[in-house]
Amino acid sequence: TQLNSLFIFLSLKFAKSWWVGIFLVIGLGQSQSEPVEAAGAAPTQQPVLTLVTETAAVSLDPDMAPLVPRSVSPTPNGDRVIINTDDRVSLDSREYPWSAVGRLVIRDPGRAFTCTGSLVQVDWVLTNAHCVVNQETHELRRSATFQPNLINGRLENENDEATVDEVLLGTDFSDRSGPNPNDWALLHLTQPLGSRYGTLRWQALPVETVLGLTNQVELIGYSGDFPSSNPGETAGVHRGCSIQESVENFWVHDCDSFSGASGGPLLARVGEDYAVVALHAGGVTDTETEAGLFNYAVKLDAVVARLNGEPYPPVSSTPLSG
């Protein structure tokens, strides 16, 4: 299809140049290229991130039932914020499942950046690898904290900002440039926040099931441009969007997003539960018109494969970068 050809063309060009008329945004990008600075993030002394290499240390099961908190307090939804044709609205609710999504603040010396993450176990958060890895040095950034269900820059409990101490990476980007099908990371928290805010089921569903969720997906993210009055302090949510195609080892979707939403969950109701069905990773924008073309997401098959000790993409797959 035209979308498939465009994605492959873009990926091939990206390996050679950042500027090709159509621009690929990977994650935290202010002005489409630099990490989003965390507003008001004063430098604090945080434990240095530690890389976990053995999956045995990560007791995660994609078939594990979600933990629904017994007590969650909903708050009224705020006014809808529309930017051009933007379909996002402010997520001003402390109800489950949205309570299990939060903002990540990642720190390096002298700088702080933001991403989005989801509680998938009481003390583990799922996000993008590029949120916690310096793609030039292939090393972990210095420290990170997770702020669950942040609304208007405030937590339900100020003591619930949890420190990340260990990281299991899908990739450190030394294997390839451009879109990476292993652009995921699991972050271990020093507090079991999921027992309070809930945890989300995450599932690597068959292609036909995911593509059948037309207008049933929602993307949650702490974008650097939203809400316009206080960007990144409240999550935006695009409800009723779709995962349109399976392109090589990625999903292509039409959910509105911006830098800072990296690592945000694409949620859908699967059976009785909400589940994370994909992991938002980036988007493609026309640099001349600044119009959004499409967004792409990491398949959860990549996480399952790693936890099972299997290669991903499968050996028979052909990388997009050629």
C-alpha cells in the first residue's frame, strides 16, 4: 500500500539523513529533533540507573490479570483542547485504567526530559528505550522518576513519585539507526505504585485482532505541546483512533500525539479488561507543511520474545533499514 511504501522509504532515508522533506520524529523532540525539557524539573540527587541484562530478574507475564485498585477517585473532565485538527482531550480523571499511566522524568547532568509510561506490574513500568538511552553514546541516562496519574502537575499523593533503579532494555540503539522494533524498556520502581494506582494487562495480539480494533483505541501521552496552557502537566488522550496497518515489525496508527508521548500506551478493551496493545514510539511529519502524516508503535511481540529468550525481529525478518 501507499502507507507501507512511504514508511519503508522514510526508514531507508532516515539512516542517511535527518532531513528528507518528510521528517521522522523519534520520541522526545522539541522542534522535532531535541529532547523535551521537563518544565520546572529542578535537578535532584537521584540513584543512577542500573542496566538489567538477565530477564529472569523481571517477573512479568503478559497473561497476568491486571490489578484494579479498590479505591480510585474520579475528577471531572476538563475542557477539550483542540489544536488545529487535534482530537486529544485533557485526561483529568483518576479512575482506572487511566490511573495506571504516568509521566516519566528522565535526568542527565544539567537537563531533564519527559516521556510517558504505564504500570504493568506493581513495581514495573513499560515505556520506550529511547526515553532512557542516549542514542549517540548508547548509554543509559543518569536517573529517572515516575509520576503516576499526574494531573495539572500534581500527584494524588506527593510521596508517590517513585525512583527508577533498574532498567531492562529492548535495545541501546547500537544495532541500527532509525525506527527500532525493539524500542521498549521495562523500568523497575523503588515503590510498588501499582498496588495503589492499578496495573494494566499488556498483550501481543494477532494482527487481525489489532487491526479489527477500528476506532476503539486510545493513546495516552504527556505531550510537550498539550494542554496548550500548561504542556506536559496533564496527559492528553485521543479516544476512538485506530491501528491502521502492520508494517514489517511495527504498527502504524492514526492517534494524535507529540513529543513527550513516547512510551504512551495504545489502550483498547480486550474482553473484560483494558489492555496495552501497542507502545507509541514516534511519528512522521511533513517539514514543509508541518502536517502530521502518521504515527508508529512498537509491537509487544518484541517484549514477549525477549522475556522468552527469543530474537526479535525473527531471524527470517528483513530490517526496514535494508
